[in-house]
Amino acid sequence: MEIALLKNKIAHREYVYTHHAEIERRSDNLTLAQVETALLNSEILEQYPDTGRGESCLLLGFAGSDPIHVVCGWRGDKVAIITVYIPKPPKFLNPRTRGTH
């Protein structure tokens, strides 16, 4: 996935939230605006060529000083936001580094 294309789609609001992403977003008390801000200034941390549902990637962006991870894929020509969360231990040692669990 290309970051410039993803950001363009987000900027033009050509994206959809999956049910799972919405649940995860709410559980971390993230607003839609925070997630959109994070996506617009994100970088790709990991690329997943094909997980059985097509290509996807893990993005890291910030809303202010808050790191936000977003896994994105495609739903037709729109970006599908698959999950959204705040990276924290034990899964992540810091926003860019996976933990041992």
C-alpha cells in the first residue's frame, strides 16, 4: 500500500470504518477527528501483502502527542479502517517497536 494514496483517500473522506474498528476506537476513547488527524500524518510501520482478505498495512500517526495505530485495507476503492488502537505494553514497547508478547 502506498502512503500518499492512503492519505489522499483519507483527506477526501473516501474511507469506511469496520464494525471492529469502531468498537476498538471507542474502547480507547478516541474520537473520529483524532483518528483522521493521525491518518493524515501517518507513516507505514508494517505492510501485509495478503492476509486472506487482501493487502493491508499498519500505520502510526499522532493526534497531538498521542500515538495511534490504524490497520487499513481496501473495500473497493475506499480505504477500510480495520482496527484502531493506542499502542501500549506489552504488545508495543513504544509506538514503533513491538514487545515480546
